[in-house]
Amino acid sequence: MEISYFKYLGLVFGAFFVTYMVGHIFYSLFSEEGESDISAEFKKNIFGLWIIVVVYSIVKTMFFTMNFGFVILFLAAIILNKVKIKIRSLPFNYPVLIFQSVTLILIYSYLYFRLYNPFTKEFYYLEGDFSLYATHIYRMNLLNAETISTDFFYKEPIISLYHYTELWYGAFLTWLFKINALRCFYLLVWTYGLSVFSLGVLAVLSLFKKDKKFSNWEYILAISALVISPVYFYLPKSVPFFDTDWGIASLFVMPKYCFYGHSLLLATVYLLKNKYNKFIIVFLSGIFITPLGIPSILIASTVFTGVLIYIKKVDIRQAHKFIIPIFLSGIFLIIYSRLLLHHNSKYPHYTVTYPILKMLSSLQYYRLVFNIFAGLTIKFFISAIPLILLIILFRKQFVLSGTEKLTLLFLVLFSFSTMFSFSLFYFLVDGIQIWVIFYQSIISLLTTIAFLLLLYYNRRIFLVLFPLYFLICVFQNIINNNKYTKADSAFLLKIKLKALNDPKINFGIFSKSASPLTLVYGQNYNAYVPIDNIRLYFDNYQPIYLNSFEVLLSQDNLIRQYQLMFLENSTLYKFVQRQKKESRFVSIERSRIDLIKQANIRYIIKLHENKLPVSIDTLVKERIFNNDSSYEFLILK
């Protein structure tokens, strides 16, 4: 049952070495600077990561991947900027490599002990998304497709727009090291992603006040950026499906946040170096890291291009170098979306349709948009208190270069772009991520810059305020990360010993959802399953829901559509429909038994309080209970 600390620490450094060397070779071919400062080391990590993701995904999917957009932007950058390939011998920046090695060890150790206690042999439960993303990684390698479908029986490669960058990186590492997908994603992918984000913050700080002497505090600030989060207490209650405030969390919530943060930080580095052509290319790349950023990034890139032209940072004759990448990104998204719809039309699946025209004709919609945007604006200003106070208290000393002011303007503009985009699309069930997936990185960076400037202007006040603010963020994160409770390790051990780790054998689940109807995604039984930690040992642990027809439907039309989507995309529903089409359907009860046999379901997870139908109960050979008797693990004959 043990998860070896040193084995996976070695794999973390193995992943770092491979990724860094790929980036180092690429940077030696295309770098114009021929330098090896902090920002250069950051670029090597990012380029190595993106090259691995793009190449691996293109090879696996035969070019049918969102990541092909990276190739289009790269070619546009080469042609528009007339970049020449030239082999250079670049040195290694050993102090920076030591810093990144230290951050890798610190981050990995924290994540490791948050998952497993090697002294007591106890596990802690992970939040559902980790297990879900591990399933995506496993299936992407299995089906050679960019899919987030979780149906292990039909294996239909239904393709969706999604944040695939960290998933493809995880898929590559699981293939390279032949390790479990969940362990890889949690311990390797997340550790590396956070370390690169910290290095990116360090690169920005090194450029922001480059006339100042660099001290150890910059290194501390760069690491602290991973924990720094917005601190506020305002919550717009009118947002549907919005009963928790994701915006107060740090980057230690989910890997997807820091992986978009990479492109934001790299764009900021190019902006601080006045390399506007490269800035726009890197900023647009965020679209392909997470399609949730499409409206925010297109709005911000268009407006900021106008700002650069207006203040004459970019000549109007050079505007095509900005307009063409924006145009190419838009064209690619349209073409890819059409191809995606054509591909998915081959497979039966249900999607939610939104009454857009009805909403646009309703005054209530615009009232909600205004309320949400107003609420998010208040949150932004409360979150930016460190920077605002700095400007007020040290306005006479607060002297920034034009480039530094422009960088702050860009970060504020992009933040408002994300808030506006979410306000428009608040009705999407996961629409909050349009805002929050960028907001955490933006606020973390703005706050860190504010404390850097405070360090320069008044060291005494910095030594008082920074530790206090840091402790508040830590306390806030502890409150919001209380989901990490002890797992029943003895129960997991029994399952590991009794179950066969065979990809041809499937798991089933029989439990009625107790989630409130407003928590729509909590009812997605096709994705979120009980006892997630089982996937630490079984990559194919994605139980087939066996009572999907018994879910209580909501009276709310939109929520009801989501519930119907979960139902009609479930394995049992599709199985029943195919039986009806072939005139073999007798009853739901009979179909359950047929599915258990055909899908080779050998194990069932059920809530102790739920009674099995007699027809299934007679198939049970052995029952294993967990300590609190909430779940049973059933082994079938």
C-alpha cells in the first residue's frame, strides 16, 4: 500500500530533466538574446513543456488536437518576425536551477504528505477532480484521442473543448515512466507546474525593478506566490450554481490554474522586455491551454493592441503582426469546432442547449450580468488592496517606468476582461471558471509585485505586513481546503488485495445521489465516483452507474437539462436504448444484469443504506465494509 517518497521524488526530477532539456535545446535554436538569466531559464521550462505537449498530442491524435493551434501561432511568429534558426551554445544558470530544485522538493513534499502519511500508513482523500483528470489521462492514452468521455464500456472518443495541456503532459509522463495516472498527475504534473509558476514569478520580479539589487526576499516572494490568494468576503448570491467562492483559493487547489498561469507569466516577461510581438503570440496561446479563456483572451488582446497603438508603442504599420495572430486564432477555433461537431455526430450523446435568445430578450438577464460584474469588481478592488495601499501611502516615492505601468495596466485590463466574460456567460454550469482560472494567477502576481515594491520603498513596513498577509492567506486556504480528510486505509488495502488490476474488468456503482439539486455537477455520476483513492491502484476505476434511471429530476428547466444529459450519456441508458433498437429490451432490471455480464463488471461499490435489487444481490459472492459502514465493496460471482 505504501507510496514511496523517494521513488516519486526521483520521477519528479526525471520529468524536470526531460522537460528542461527539450526546452534548452529549443531555446538554443530560436533565442535572439543568447542569454541565460532568470527569464531565460523560465522560458526553457515553458518551451520544453509546450513542445512535449504539442508533439505528443499530435502524434497520439494524428493532428486532431486543440494543440495544433500552438503550431499555427509558432509559425506565425516565425514568419511575421522573420526569426532565423541559429545554433547557439547557451550556458546553464546554476543558481536558478538550484532554486527550482529546492521548490520542486518543497512542493513535492507538501503534496506527498497531503496525500499519504508514511509513518501511520494512512491516506487522505483527494477532491473528485483529481481522480476525474486521471481518468481523462488514462483514456487519452488508451483511445489516442483528445477526449474527456468517461464511458469505459463503449469507449466512444467524444471530443470536447477542454484544458488539455496539463492532461497531455500527464499522459506523456505516464507513458514515459509507466506509472499510475492519478499518482503521476498529483505528484509529478502538479509539482512541476507549481515550480514553474514560482520560477515565472521570480522572472517577473527580476525584470520589474531590475535597477535594484536582487535579494533573498525575491526568492521568498516567488515561492509565497503559490499560497497568496485574494482575501475578501463579498459573494454575489444571485449566480446560479454558485454556492462556494472558488476565487479565494490559491494555486494549491488544482493544477489547471498554474498551467494557464505559465502563459500569463511568460507574456508578462515579454511585455516587460518590450517585445510586444512575442507578447501577443504567447498571450494568445492561452486559448489553447484552456478554451475557457477564448472570450477573455480575445477581448483583452484586441483592446490591449489598441492601447499599444494609441500610446505609440506599436507603429500602425506593424499592427498586422498583432491582428494576424488574433485572426488566425479565431479562424482555427471556428474550423476546429466544426470538425469536432462532425466527429462527435458519429456517436450518440446528449448536450445541453441554452435558451440564448430568450435570455437576451429578458431584463432579468441583464440585471444578473450587472450584479455579477459589480460583485466581481468589488472583489477585485478588495483583492488588490496591497497594491492600492502602496500607491496611496507611497505616492510621492511610487515611481515606475512606462513599461512597468503598462504591465500593471495589462494585468488589470485582463482581470476585467475575465470578469466581463464570466458575467456574460454566468449561466454555463461551470462558467465560473471563465473568471477564476485566470483570476488566481493575476491576483497572485499583482500582490507579489506590490510587496516587492513595498520591500524597496519601506523595508520595515514590508517585514510587518507581508508575514501578516501571508498568514491570512494560509489560514484562508486551510479553511477552504478542509476536504482532505483521512481515508479508510484498511478498506483501500482490502480492495487492493481482493480486486484484480485488469483493464478488461470493470467496476459498477449502485448509490442514489444525495446531492442538492442545485449542485448540478455533483450529480454527474458518469464523472464523479465514490472512494476516489481506489484509482491510486486501478487506472480503470471508473464505475458504471447502475441506477441512473432512478435520479430525481429537478423542476428547474436548465438543471433538468443537465440531469438529462448525465442520464442519456450514461452507459446504462445507452445500453438500454441499443437493446430497444434491437428489440431485445425486457426491463431495466434485466438490462442491468445484461450490462453487468457484457461489461464484465466484477466489483460493485454501493452505499450501505441502499438496498440492491434481488437480481443483483444474488450475484454477490463477498462483501467488504469500510470502518464507518457508509460504503460496501461487493465482489460478484
